[in-house]
Amino acid sequence: MAQLKIAGLHKHFRGVHAVRGVDLDIPDGEFTVLVGPSGCGKTTLLRTIAGLEEADDGTIEIGGEVMNDVRPADRDVAMVFQNYALYPHMKVYKNIAFGLMARKLSQSEIDARVKRAAAMLGIADLLERLPRQLSGGQRQRVAIGRAIVRNPQLFLFDEPLSNLDAQLRDEMRSEIKRLHQEIGATMIYVTHDQIEAMTLADRIVLMRDGQIEQQGTPLDLFERPATRFVAGFLGSPKMNFILATAVESGGALGLQLGDGRGLALPEGSRQRYAGMVGRKVVLGVRPEHMGRARDGLQANGHVRLATVVELIQPTGSRTYITFPLGGTSVMAEVQPHDVQKPGDPIDIDLDLNRAVLIDPDTNRVI
Amino acid sequence: MPSGKRARRRRQGALSFDNLVRVVYLGAFLIFLLAPLYWAVITAIKPVDDYMTIPPVWFPEHPTLVHFTAAMFTYRGLVGLINSAVVSVAATALSVLLGTLMGYSFARFNTGGQHLSFWVLSQRFLPPVAVVLPVFLLYRNLGLNDTRLGLILIYTVTSLPLSAWMMFAYFRQMPAELEEAALVDGYGRWGALWKVALPLALPGIIAAAVFAFIFCWTEFFFALILTSRSAYTLPTIFRGFLGFQASSYGEASALAIVSLVPSIILGMLVQRHLVRGLTLGAVRG
């Protein structure tokens, strides 16, 4: 186990500047998820940490030691690949033992470690099989077993669950999380799936175009996104973005939407938004922060909107409806029996306390 | 259900017609392929008087092995056989060894960019006659004319493009992650190649070896020009059987049968691997 420190890392990959000046500090024992759309450089970054790619510039330190010129074999990292990369010609036992054999451990030590790892992952009865005789989930377990058996300083996961079906993916996700809690090792996990990132991470590092867009705890990023990109990337269904103009009337700040509606901003936000008066802003509000309005007093920052349901998408536990707002269609989350059919009128309660305002010129949250 | 039965009967009828076509087609193909072979076999064991009779002798009343001894000793077929075996085995081993390393290098390190690998293959487009004279002159200066070493070298060079290209194709479709996993697991490049890539490439290596061996074993032109009295190979001996005044059909047939044996044994041994190797590793664990 060890900490990882990356400073000023650059990497060109197939003619693309894939990693552009990444600085990253990962403390010992942390589960860090690198997330971002495909092509954002997250896998290249991971492979550079593993030593499978050479850094063009910058340094990579593992456990306080600069690793730039150290070959992958000597970095003491373990990696789980997207396609498992099990050795097809070796039985499960040898697949798991392979890394230990490279380190010339004694046969009894290898045997003990392989059996312990296999028991931990529930694959003890598969040791004599070949990879092609295993199901996808079993292969994934073997791949993880191959990593943990070595007890490395650093675990690297490259989209390990993307080849599994949805149910198995959920199962393995919990298992990886439990594994991290059990062995407490430093882990770096690459995925494009924001739900995986949210559920697994101690810290999310959200990447875009080879750079870190924002990093922090999952709830940090979710609740306080720094940019429109982060706000839109995390959360499912996605955050709604509505173009508006910031206005001031009678000493209170508000938003003027394209359809003529005015929304009063919460008291206390005046200082933050004062500079935007008269300018265009983008209002970002998550579906779960809009619901059917209940009778009663309107709390500070809540706005009531009378509108008409366009589309209804029930998921069982909750229902998503689409309705027009500010010249665009937005999605809100309501209770399953709140709406009956499209075309029905509905009063929506919008919680502006949890909304964000984005400067459309810089795409940064104000 | 009657309609279902009818449909099944119709299907079976269609099937048996298909089968008939198949059997006739395969039968014709086999006759075309095996008839000359059969003729070679019985000619090899026919007494001389039975060669040209009309009607032909389909099976000799008194089969004899005398043509075999004549072919092997009088015509020095045994020496040719040994030369062929030594040259073919050595050239095959070299060609596959170098070809495997070349193919690996093309596939994993993109050696020589996009063009080198194809340039290597394009060497196969070159007719042997274009290079045989320079090689002959070169060999004369180097003292390699009429030596097994000379033949081994030229056969290695000539069969290398195909070996390299086959191995290139084989390694290219093998997921690089397998070796990367080995690299992370604690092995160097050579370790990953030796323990992971090569065992998985074995079907491809065997296929490449069979092609190289068959090329070397049957090669005639280079052997004709570059050998004379001591390093001659089996194919060049056949020239001597077809004379101006008389032809030794029995001896030629006997030697042809002998030269077939290694190919047949090889084919039987590696049949299973060969099919896998030629599908260029569609196998994935």
C-alpha cells in the first residue's frame, strides 16, 4: 500500500495529446475513480501509472519513489483489465499464481496465497478450470484474484465491469467495494459510468480532454459542481439546463426565462449573483429537485410553476415527467401516482436552493 | 401432425439430393486427386514390362520393390533424401524462429511503420529466376555453391516473408493485454513473450512451419542451379529419370512415393493445429 503522486504529467497517444498536465495526489488506502467520457485520457493515465505507456513529461511517484523509468514489473502495481486478460492457456490456479511465480516465492507460500485469494472471492472450486470454461463474472473474479494475491502497493482497474451484464455488474461493484474495505489498499479505478464512480469512490477525479475537470468526494462533485460539464456528467437522469437572464426588481434578484416566467432567487444568494444582473445565465437544476408542488407555505428559494405534462416515464419507485420550461423541455422527478396522463396540468415545485447558475461564456458555475 | 411429417419428408428428400450432389462432387474430386497417386504407387511396384501395356495393368501380378532400391542407391536417392531432410528442417527452423520474432516485432512495436511488413511480404512476389544468377555468383565467391549451408540460407530467406507475415497476422489478433498483464505481473518483455505470447501462438507457429517445410521440401529451381554433385536434393534427382532414350518410370515413381512420406506424416501430426493456425487464431480464451 502506498500513496501515489503525479505531477505535470503529459502523454501523447497515437498522435493525440491524451493527457495534458495532470497533477494528482492520492493518499494511502484511498479508492479513487477516474471518470469521464470516452477519449478523455483516463485509460491512458492509468496505463501510464502502470508503466505500460511512457510519460512524455512529468513525474509519477508511487510510495515516494519516482517510477518514470521503472518497468511495469518492478512498480509493484496490479492491474485488472477491461477484457480480463486471463492467460487462456493456464488454469485458474496458474493464472492467479503467475505473478507470484515471477517473484520466485516458495511453492508453499504461493499455494497458501492462491487459496486464500480464491476463498476470498468464492472461486476456490474453479482453480482447476481453464478461463474459457468460466462465465464472465467468474473470469472477472479470477482477474481480481490475480491482482490481490500479489498484495501490491497499488491496484489499477481499467473499466473492469464494462463487459458484464447489468445485474452482474451491480453484484461485482458491491464486491469490489467490500474488497477495498477489507484490504484497505490504494485503488485507482477507471470507468465511464458515473453511477459506478459515485458508488465506489472515496474520491472522484472527473477528466475531460486530458485534463482534470474537478476532483473531490462524490457528493462534493454532485452537489457543488465547478463547471457545466461536471454538473451535466454526474447524475442520472441528467441535470436540466435552461437559458435565462439575471434580473433585479425591487431589491430582489431573479431569473427571467425565455417563456416570460420570472423565478425569484433565494434570499442570501444576492452577493453571489449580483455581478450577473442583466446578463445571460444558464440555470442548472436536477430532476430530483423539481417535484409536484404540495399545498402549504412556499419555503425560501422554492418556486411554484404551473405547467402541463408532456411525457411520463415511470420507473416503479419514481416517475420522470417532461414539461416545457423557458423554451426547452425539462425533466422532473415525481411520485409514482402524481401524474395520470400526458396533457394533464400540474404544479411543479422547483428548489432553487439546490440549483446552480452557470456563466454561459466560461461554462463555470457562478 | 401430418403436415409436419410431410414437411419433414420433403426436407429429408431435399437433404438426400444435396447429399448425392455432395458425394458425386467429392468423388470426382478424389478421383482427380488420387488417380495419379495410385498410378505412381503401382508403377513403383510394377515390373518394367508392365509399364506401357495396353490394356494397362491396374495391379501387377508380381509386385516388386526393386525400383525402390534402384532409386535409393543407383540413382543416389538416399543422399538426396538426407540432403533434403537436413536442408528443409534447418531452413524451416530458422525461418520460423526469425519469422516469429519479426512478426512479433511488427505486431507489437509497429517496427518499420506501416510499410516494412508489407515490403517483407512483397519479397514473395519476386520470381526466383530474378535473383538466382546473382546468388549463384555470390555463392561461388563465398564457396557456398553445392553446399547444404548455401541451400539452407537461400531457403530461409525465401520462406521468411511468408513465415513473418503469418506470425504478424497471428500476433496482431492476439490481445496485447495478455502480455501487458504479464508485464504488470512481474515479467519483462522476453518473459511475457516466452510464457504468454509464444504458447498462445503455437498453432500459428506450427502452421508457418508446415508451410516453410513444404516449400523447402518441394523447391526445385534454386536446388537445380545452386547444387550439383553433393548437396543435391530430392526434387533435382527426378530430372535424371527422364532420359533421352529411356525413362525410368519405376524408379521415379518409387522416389516420388518416398518423398511423399514426410509430408503425409507431418500432415497427420499437425492436422489439428494446422486448422487452428490457418484460421489465424480466431481462438480466444
